Amino acid sequence: MILNSFGFIVVLPVVLLLYVAILAFCRNSRYMNMVSAALLTALSYSFFITYQPAGALILFAVTAVTYTFGLIMARRRERGRNSAWLIAAAVLIVAAPLVIFKYSGFISATVHSLLGLPAPEAADALTRLFIPLGISFFTFQSLGYMWDVYRGKISAEKNFLYYMLFVGFFPQIASGPISRADELLPQIRGGRSVGAEDLSEGVRLMLWGFFLKAVVADRVATFVNPVYADYQNFSGATCFLASLFYSIQIYGDFAGYSLIAIGVGRLFGFRLVNNFNRPYFSYSITDFWRRWHISLSRWLRDYVYIPLGGNRKGRGRTYTNILATFVVSGIWHGANLTFVVWGFLHGAVQAVEKFFGLNAEPKSKFAAALRITCTFLIANFAWIFFRMPTLRDACGVLGRIFTLAPGMPLPLSKTNTVLMAIAVVSLVVVEVLQEYFRKVSFLRHPRAAVRCVAIVALLVAIMTLGVLDAGQFIYVKF
Amino acid sequence: MKRLCKWAVATVAAFLAVDFAFGLVMSWVMDHAKGGDTYKINYINRRFDDSLAVMGSSRANHHYVSTLLEDSLGLTVYNCGVDGNGIFLAYCFLNNILAQGRQPAVIVYDFLPSFDLYEADDRQKPLSRIKPFYDIEGMKEILDDLSENEYLKLHLATYRYNSEFLQMLGDAFSPQQHVIRGYKPSEGTITTDFAPPADESGRRIDPLKAEYMKKFADLCRRRGIDLVFVTSPMFFEPHENDNFAELLRRYGGSDLKLLDFRRDSLFTGRKELFADPMHMNNAGATLFSSMLADSLRSLAAARGAE
């Protein structure tokens, strides 16, 4: 289940070979889809059970409940008896595991704190017991499906196997991307094939994902983690540098994961939604959310912002809806006030941008450069709330940044400094080339020999420069 | 698809060829390191032949002046302390030294529960230091204890020298680090006010670290190596509950003794002797090493009398 683990990398080619063999063997059979879907579902659940057996039960329960509600709602809709109470009940039932396992401790602590009472020790017992892997992702994906069925945008999926695969497809189960039913279900239902282009593109995406994760994110983390763990003893400049590097770390980590997931999906013939589009070149926070975690932004727009009224009910209501949507986004990320503040900041800045018309594209290059820098700095300071364990620590880091007090020397060896520089410069160069020059990468060069050399170079870079076995992706805990 | 398969095989073959060549080059570089950590780690694992080994974390690395101890004790001394590491790496070093048919008479171990007993996400740390020596007897078990399937991964040279090759190249062609018989002096003094460290006495014990602590002590007992645990001075006075001696007895064996210098008023709070709250500078290390030499002599005399 951990896409960057040695076990997964060893098992993946074996499983892929089996899958391709089955597709070839059943090519002309009417059972081909069923057989391949059964294999992928079994694989998805096997990976999940290996990692977290109890979590697989929750995944299955959410799948079964949303499948059943989907069918009921479709039938009632056919009979012209679409009712709001049904979708409300369905949402409550489906969201219950998420609330219980992820938020019960937080809710209890907040309520007790508001009442001025000490939180009971058992309040977060369930949260501490375990948080089902990817619960926020598969719950949101299933809720989106139900809403679409309720609104009549899609028809309910009748084949339970296909639906199981839609909710539990292994590359995206841990951290997304959150697929929409109208994108993924037709691919599951339709005739599947894996061509040479799928395989080579899948490998390319995965390799770049591994580079972002191991060479960039985990390398800069070797600087960020010790500084944030002991921020009181580092200077303001060091804390600020750590915040800049954390912005790079979270991007490398999550975009890396998304690319690996999309790449694995592509190996099996599926096209998952792109999750990132060079977000640090955004000219506003509004633009940032069109480029960062695209699948979640879309989900929040379609299933929170628009149902709340979007921008159709006046300016005041629009700003409130933006704020509400981003507070939901914050809470979705984690059961902590730090995430609420992080979401609120993003919502508030977008409301301000909308009010002053700053969400439009800048007209000059200078204005674009200025706004890109400002947007990056706003996102950067907001990440401090995202990263630190408590509001007090987040404010502590911010306070430290704006002091001139000296501190301990940078926790960096010369070698690590060079490795970090290589990682960050490589990332920046590639992103600039892609953003402004639309350069075709060497990995997709028309000449096969060039592609081969590029892949070997990237592999050697990952193996020699990367922090290997650094562990799980940041977003898996959400 | 056939064309893709052909290129896939060619790509894998090219990668393996590069990997093999990289392994040959880095192995040569390691053997020809003139200084720095590369020379030190290679010396410990392949050539160590001294009477006294200092082991432990960065606090061992920066606090024990080997030459001063050598002059005071009349023994050959090598400082095997490595930044950010503890009992896992110390056990590997001892295993590798013994596997070469050599053994120190005395081991001075700088004990710090954060590295030697407490749970922390640090099992990967020793790997970067020992991966190139995976062929030494007894290493497979240790490597697999630290990371699943590690022994399999080590067949790739790019993995073996991962992240270390730049340091190794520097140490072979232009060593920058000042290392004397393994001792790495820290420079500078404390110039800022630091927050005192939190009380760590409630931290959870890592069962694997506890197991390795026991194995380390047992191995020394079996081989007749005189094992002396020391906790070198710290800038801040320790918390009352931080009873390192008790921890050591509980997890290493009731016969283990600790020379604890953390409450020594000669050091506590003296900014001019420390580079940071956890590490003494060269002046502090020199003062401490001469005091330690006296303590070791007294200890040896007492043990002789027993």
C-alpha cells in the first residue's frame, strides 16, 4: 500500500505481468472486464489488508453503504420521488466512520474546552486506536458519487464489483487523487487495454514522482524537521528558510505521491485525474487552488461551494461560501485547530482577492512576478499552520521568524547542503521550463535512445541522491 | 509492444552497468579516503586495531580527545563516535571489529538514552554508515533488524553508497574535516540563550534498542572487554527524574556502571566550554577528557584491587 516501499516496487511488476496476461488471454471474452476488475479489486483489498486489516472493513462498509444508497436513490429518482432526507441520511451514515475515527477526539476536546471542562482521557480513544488509511479520500469519493446519483448527473452503478474497484482502486486509495464517478467508472466498465504508451507513460510518471518524493521532499525534510522540532533555539532567518523548504517539501511529497499513483493507474490502463499543475507559479491564492490538489479543489467546489450557493447569491454570501468551503478543506486535512486556521487563511485571502479583483490574470510581466512572489509567500506562511502540531507552535515559529535573535547554526552538513541544492535547483529548473517554455522533457523525447539515457540518469539520481526508505507520504495521514 | 520490451531490457541493462561501474569506483574511493568520516568509518570497520574504543553519538565524537586519553592512559585510543547514532551503530562496529579478528581491551561508551534506548524514528540512521560493509560476517542479521529486506537492496551499489558518495569523494580527494584519531573537535562557544531541554524521562523505550543494548553488553562480557559507560557533561543541569544509571542497569544488566558527568559544576552553565547545549567545544572536551582519564585510571585500579 505504501507506493514508495520496496515491497510494492518488487510486487508491482509481477502483478502487472499477471494483469496484462489476463487481459491478453480474455481479450475476446465478454468476461474480460469482470475478470480484470475482480483481479484489481482483489489486489486493492490485498494491499489494504496487508497494511491495515481493520481499515479494509471500514472501506468495505463505506463501499457497501454508498452502493446501496446509490441504487435506492436512482430507483426513487426514476419514480420521481427524489427526497432530500434520503441523501442527508446517507451522508450522515457514510461520514460517520470518518467523524468517529478521525474527529471524535478533536470534537470532544473542543467541546470540553469551550465548556471550560478538562477533556476526558478516553475522548480520543478511537482516534488513537487507528485511523483507517485514506478514510478522508475514499469517503469523499463515495460521497461525491452519491451526490451525483442524487442529482441525476450519473446513473447508479449496478455492478458491485465495479463499484468496489471505483472506491478502493489501490493506487489512489491512500492519498487520492479523488476521482469523480463520471471519470473513473466508465473506464472500469469499458473495454480495458494496456498499450505500450500506457506502460511507458506510467513508468515516466512514476519515476518523476519518486524523484520528487525521495530526492526533493525527503532531502529538504532533513533540514526542515530538526529546525521545526526545536524552533525556539534557531534564528528567525533559519526558521524562515525552514518554512521555505517546507513549502518545497510538501509539494514534492504530495505531487510525488500523486504522480506515482497516476503512473501506477496508467500502467493498468487507467487515466486518473492530474492533481498538480505547478502551483507555486500561481498569481493568486484563487489560482493556487486551481493548481494545487486539483481533485480536492474540484470536489469542494462541486459538493460544498456550489451547493452552498456558490457566487449566485450576492457578494456577501459568496465570501461566506468561500470561507466555509476552505474551513471544510482545513478540517478535512486534519482534526486540529491548526488546519482550521490554515483553511480559514486560504479562504479569507481568496475573499479579499475577489473583493479587490486580484484573482484576474496580471497584465504585465512585472505584476505577474510580484503577484507570484506574494502568493508564494502567503501560501508559505499558511503552511506553517499546516505543519506545526499546535497553534501555539505555529505562532511561535511565526514570532521567531520576525525576530533578530541569533540561534544555533544551521543543522546541515556540507554534503547535505549540496544534495539539497541539487534537488531544489533541479525542481525549479524543470518547473520553470515546463511553465514558461513548454519544453518537451527528455523522458518524452522522440528518440528512444535519448529516453533510455534520461530514464537511466533519473534512476541513478534517485538511487544516489534520494533519501531512500524515508517513510510514508505526508498526505497519507489525512 | 515488442519495441517497448526491447528498450525496457536495454534500459535495465544500462542501469545495471552504470550501477556496477559506480560500485567499483566508490569502493576504490572508500579505500583511498585520506580523511573525514569516510576514512574514519572505513578504519573502524576494516582496520581498527586499538586498545580503547570510544563509542556513542555525536557527544562521543566531539567530547573524547583520543590523543589526550592515549597520553594519559598509555593505550592506543580511537574515537568511534558518530553524529546522530547510538547503540545500533556501536553494535555494528563492535561486530565488524570482532569479525576482523581484533578486539579492544576497553570500550568507553557515551550513553544517551535518546539514541541508545528511547523510541525515535532513527533506525535508518546507522544504515548509511554500514551499507558499504554489508559483506562482513554477521551484518545480514543486523541490517535486516534495522530495515526489512535491506540485504536484498544492498546488491545495488547505487543504494549502498546512496547520499554518501559526495562526502566520500571529498574525503578521498580533498578532506575538509578535522579528525584526529576519530575525535572531531567542535568549534565556537554558546552566544545565545537556549531554552532548557524538556524532561525526557517519560519517553517510551524502543524494544529493539533495548535488545541491542543487552546484546552489546553481553558481547563485551563474553569477549572479556572492559565496558565503561559514561555520560559526558551537558550545558543544562539534568532533570531530577533523568536517572540514566538506573535505565542502564535495567536494560543493559545490573553489573553496568555509569560515570555520570552531567551534574559536574565545572561544566554546567559554562558557555565558554560548549559549542551548543549538547556539545562541548574543544576546550570543554580537553578538560573533560583529562578528568575522564583520571576516573578511568581510578576505576581500573579499583577493579584491579577487586
